[in-house]
Amino acid sequence: MKLTTATETMTDLSDIRHYFHQHPELSSQEYQTTALIKAYLADLGYTIITPKALQTGVIAEIGPEGASHTVALRADIDAHRFKNKQI
């Protein structure tokens, strides 16, 4: 597992968040978003276990193998289409 400082991690996450906002992808079309998340987690040393049939979305194991407890995290990664209203 790659060791980073809290400052490095926050900078990485901030950069990734900005990228996601600059390159939004609609539901079931999040191919670049999925690739970026997979690459980031793999770079940290986490095991990607996403089935090949799942084209968008990521499943990864984070933590020691054989741990007695499991925590699942879920987050939406798609953008939402909306119209700006003129005020």
C-alpha cells in the first residue's frame, strides 16, 4: 500500500474532484470516471474486484485480507443534466 501524507491525499482528492466537475459523465456513461477511480485506488494498493460485466462503477477491497468486519461504501459518480435558469 502506498503511504502518503494527509496533505498529499487531500491535494490528490481535490484534483480528482475538480477533474470530475470539469468532465461530467451521465448515468451509465461514466467510463472515464470509473477508469480514474480504479487507477487511483490501484495506485494506493487496493484490490479492484469489479466484475468485467460492470462497465461503470468500481468495487474494491480496502483493508487487510481476512478482516473480521466489512464496511461497504457507496457513492454516485454520475452527473445530472439540468438547465440553468436565468434570474
